Amino acid sequence: MMTAVWIIIAVVAVGIYLSWTAGRLDRLHARVDSTRAALDAQLVRRASIALEIATSGLLDPASSLVLAGAAHDARGAAEDDREIAESELTRALRIVFEEPGQVEDLRARLGGDELVGELQTAVRRVPMARRFHNDAVRSARAVRRHRLVRYLRLAGHAPYPVTFEMDDEEPPTLLPGGTATG
Amino acid sequence: MRIGVVCPYSWDVPGGVQYHVRDLANWLIARGHDVSVLAPADDDTPLPPYVVGAGRAVPVRYNGSVARLNFGFLSAARVRRWIHDGDFDVLHIHEPATPSLSLLACWSASGPVVATFHTSNPRSRAMIAAYPILQPALEKISARIAVSEYARRTLVEHLGGDAVVIPNGVEVAFFADAAPDPAWQGTAVAPTLGFIGRIDEPRKGLPVLMAAFPKIAAAFPGVRLLVAGRGDAEEAAEDLPDALRGQVTFLGMISDAEKARLLRSVDVYVAPNTGGESFGIILVEAMSAGAPVLASDLDAFRQVLDGGRAGELFDNEDADALADAAITLLRNPARRTELRDIGSRHVRRYDWETVGADILGVYETVTAGADSLLGPGD
């Protein structure tokens, strides 16, 4: 009699634990999806503002061409090439805005200040969104590695979360206080 | 945006986290956001309208020091009610790993959560033991912020994952626009050095500065040292030669306005702290006021001073090195002018204007992601 009670208690306890873990995993998958959506939004925003600057006619034609090419490629890249294309755009931005004078010049032109401001915001938010996403991926993976989760397939059909790896170092000239360096 | 901010430390006790939360709330409110701050406070403490008191905090020994914390069934219920009534777009929790309101808020949260990690501790046994308990609660955090690269490293070592670095904010204009006080200003032959911090807290490093002072006075006989901060002045000046006592002035506790004027006045600000600093906001304040900074080479200070570009560094706890560096700096007005220049540009990244926008950026990133899931598709 006592053993039966104990078995029932054990089964209930395991059941509660499993359902709690499944809920936890579900929440983590939702976090992976939402941080990825946020990252996508920031990447698209960055490519758009880069393209806008490139086609504004405020930059010299050579810089415009480099920037427009990279921004266009980043926006149209297939999922598999996305990390490389976005990294290329980061590098293009760093090269085009390598000289503090370039930023000052763009700011001084009509409408340029606004464009630089938007670009500044965009290049700051991409690394943010990417860290949040990769952090979510790491948390989800940690739970999915548990033996119980693997054997009982608690993750269901949710795809195995992958990190987004790219070069997202912003141009130093666009950092606050960075533009005035002579 | 409706923003709920959780501060784990008592509102009635001054501290870095409390100031940060207060300034952040003011910054957000000034920009038209709806902010509610939940913080421990005695029931009879007068609170600003945006702060909700969560009851009295209990002093408890935790992780090596005594902290005043809230926990237990009643606190948990209060936190849950506050979150429910607030209906926040984003919940910003400070120091989520402390066993206080912050951790309780993490447990109860259901919407997007942003967390800021302020401390940097070496990995402790207690933290390792607590890891499995903390992990499910901390998993709810969608975005983590560390106040310095150093704090970020601690976080990565303790909990894994990653965080963005957004430094503590400083009201740069408040310090930059303060009027210097002639009584605190030095001359070429009789320069003034400044120090601000608890006198009786050895980690703030006043003993190192006191030990270095005779050597500095030998090179600059007219030099004066201005010390502001709580503690016993008699005791601090004990080892000083009698002849030099008149050159050290203890100002006691000073107001924020006086602090700004002091920093505007001195020829060199000295930060001889020997450890336990995760950020070093005082250095940013000194640079904002245009004071050339001489600091010990702690990791946190090195980072705030941009590896020595925005201020001079000396070997930690080495009074001789401090004296030499101070003398070199006092003999070189050109370098001091250069440091003032670099400093005033460098602090722009710590100005609330920049820091606030970054934090708001994090809120927007997090809520944008959460909204996209409610939309069509997934």
C-alpha cells in the first residue's frame, strides 16, 4: 500500500517537473524567435539607411557606389549568405566612414545631420540585437542538452537554435564623442 | 512606453545603483514615458511620485557583505501585484541575481524583461551553488546590459551568455557648467590635488595618496590636497609629517553642487582606489568637470580612461609611482590641457543623452521582437 502511494507521488512529481521543463523550453524558443525577429528588423533598418545615404548624392560617387553595393547585397542576401553579406556591409561602413572628416562633411550638408544620426542609431543597435539573440540561443541550447529533454523529445519540432555570427563593430567615427577626434 | 523598473536596494540608502535608477527614471519621464520604480523603502520615507515602496528591507549577510534585501512570501506577493497592475511594455530589472525584489520580479515576469548587471565579483562558491536555482528565472531576461566590460566579463563567467555594455550615465553639463571656487584653485607653483571618497574605507585608497603626498610636496612645496568624504580626518592624517598638515584640507561630506565645483577647481584629480570598483563614475564626473585625472590602474579605471588615453594611470597601491606620476603631470601644463580636451570629448559617451538613448534602444529592440511574434505568422 505504502509503495503504491510512493509510486504515485513519484509519478506526479516527475510529471510536474516534465511539464515545467517543457514550459520553460517553450518560453526559451519564443525568446529565440523574438530576438531573431528584432535582429532582422535592425539589420534591415541599417541596410536601408546605408542605401539612403548612398543614394542621397551627399557622398562622393566612389563611396556611394561601395556603400550602395554592400547595402543592396545585405538586404537581398539569401539566408545562408546573410552573415557574410551583413559583415561586408559593416566593413563597407567602416571604410567609408574611416575618416572623421567624412562624417563631419556629411553632417554639414543639407539633411546630412539627420542621416548620420539615423545611421549612428542603426549601427549601435545591430550589435545589441545580435547579442540578445545569441544569448537566447545559448540559453535554449543549454536546456535542450539535458538528457531527459533529449530522450523525451520535449523540444518537439522546434528547430535547433543557431547563433547569428557576423562582424558588427561600428565605425569608431560614429561613436558618441568619436567624431571630433582630429 | 510603459516601463517598470525594479531596484533591489533600499531607496533611503544612497548608492550607485539607486542613483542610476533615479537618473534613468527622470530621463525617461522627461521624454514622456510612463515609469514606475519598485524599490524597498521604509514606510515613512518620502518617495518621489514614480517610486512604489515595497516595504522595509532586512539586513542580511549575503555573498561576503551585509546587504539590505527584501524576500519572502509578502514581498513576492507585492511584486506580483505591482507587475500585474503596472501592465508594463517592458520590465527593467537591476541586479537580477540578488535575492531580493529583482529576483522575485524575474520569477513573476511574463512580458519582455531587460536586466542590468552592475557588480563585478570574482566567481564565488555561493554563486556556483545558486546557479541551478537562478537559471530558470534568469532565462526570462530577453536583454542583458552590463555597466562595464569588466562587469560583462563577470557575468559571462558566472552565468554564461552575453550582454551589451552600456555604461552608467553622468549629467555631463552639470559638472561642465559648475563655477570653479577660487579657494580650491591652485597656481603654477602651488597646485591643488583633489580626492573624493570615504576616508575610512581603505579600498578608496586615501592611505596610498597620503603616503605619496610628502614626495609630491618635496617637488612642489606649495601643493595642497583637498579631501572630500565621510570619515575621521584626524585618523587619516595621522602618519602625515606635522609640517604638511596645513596643506591637507578635509572638507567632510559635500553636496553634489560642491562636488562639481571642487572638480572644476583642482589641477589634478587623484583616484588611488585599490580595488572593488566595477565602473568608476567619479572619474567620468572629474573628466566632465575638466579635471585631469590620475588613477590607479584597476581594470575598471583603465577602461573608463580608454587605456590611459583620457587620463594618467599608475601602478595600483604604489605610493611612489603615484607621486612620480603626479609630479610629472603637475610639471607639464600642456599635457594637462590635452587631458582636459580629450576628457571632455571622451565623456560624451557617458552623458545621459547617449546612455539614455542606448537604454531606450534596448527597450525598443526587445519590444519590437515581442510584438513581431504577436503579428501574422508565428
